[in-house]
Amino acid sequence: MAAGSAVIFLSEPWLAAVVAAANVHPDLPVALRGLGHDLAAVVEAEPPVLRRAVAVYGRQEGGRIAGARVLADPDEIWELEPAYVVRAPFRVWKALLSGGDAIQAALSGRVKVQGDLEGLIRRAGYRYIVDAALGSVETEFAEEGASP
Amino acid sequence: MRRGLAGILLEQGARAVGRAAGAVMSDPRGQEAMARAVGLAQRSLRLFESAQEHALHAAGLAARPDYNELRKQVARIKRKARELSDRLEVVPTQSAGAARSDGDGSR
């Protein structure tokens, strides 16, 4: 994304930009092969920074992310029953997006993962795809008290 | 104060474990070993939960999957209510538009 066109974290344009960046990565089909079909990521409320939880949902098809959206209500996850659910508070996501150690965050319990961890750990080496996609999008974090 | 010390110790412990895990994960064999260990632990937990569910059902009590099913139904009802609410917001707008076209003398 061009410099100076920052997008707000967890907004639809931000999600679309991250997905588009990930989908052009040549290693993505290999990384996704054998994984579950869908994933939800929940940014847990952390007042006053984030007053209510926000969840995004994405599904893969044919080696690419075929669809992603910000859920109107995080409870939709119960209905969607995605293969993986990753939950963490706002500040933890912000730290991870800024290059924080995901393994340490997961082991310390700050990031909670539901789903087949075995498959995810086997693909931990592909984290550079996520890092590259996130790094290519200039992310602006909402100020205190604001909602995305 | 004690809680603060416990917190510091926990954080340092987590960092140490994180460093060790990072070292293991940087090696493909270590990564594979960790994946297998975690997979085994998850499967064992699922077996335990399944046994617990059977025991609770045998005693006439609800187990976690029953609560999950309820949450799923609540989520479905919430979504339907949201969709209905969205439709109701559209209908007055359309009615107002129709009323304007009726009253503009175009008939």
C-alpha cells in the first residue's frame, strides 16, 4: 500500500488490504494446504481502547483467501463454527502486528487458539507470509475510546 | 506487592519458555516434535472431555457441547433479529419514497 494511505485496524478496507497482500504471496497455497477451511480472529474488548470485541472471519479456497469480513457480532462465530478461533486482547494484537513474538504470546496465554494446533504449529515456519501481508499495509490504530 | 512479584516471575517464566520454544521451533525437527506433542495432548483432552460428557449425560446433567449448542442457537436468533431490523429500516425509506411519488402529481 502506498505511503500516507493508512487504514484503520479492523476496518473493512484494512481487512481487504491485508487479504489482497496475502493472496499475492506465492507461498500461500503451500501454507494453506491441509489446514481447516476457515478462521475467526477475535480482538477482545479492552476499555477504554476498545469498548467492544471485534471479530473477523476468513475462509480459504483453492490455495487463497476466498473471503474475509468483519463480523457484525462476535457471537456469529458460534454459528459459523470455524476450524480455528484465535482470541487476544486489543493490545496483544497491536503488539503482534508490530512484530511481537507470537509463540511467547501463545505460551503465556495472552493469545488463545481453538482448533487443530498440530497443523498450525507445523506451518509456523510460514509466518513470514502473514508478516509480509501485515507489513505491506499501513495500519492506523484507533485512538482511545474510538471504535473501528 | 506479592501479586506484583508473582506477576514478574510469571512473565519471566513465560519469556524463558518462549525463548526455549522459539529455539525448538526454529529447527524443523523440533517443530515437528512440538506439533506431535501438542496434537497428542489435544487428542487426550478431547477423549477426556468426551468421557466427561458421557458421565454428565448419564447423570442427567448438561455438558459443554449442550451449552455450545445453546450459544449457537442464540447466535442464530441474534443474526435473524439483526437481519429483520435491517429490513425494517429499509421499508420506511421505501414507503416514504412511494408516498413522495404519489403526491407529486405524476399520476
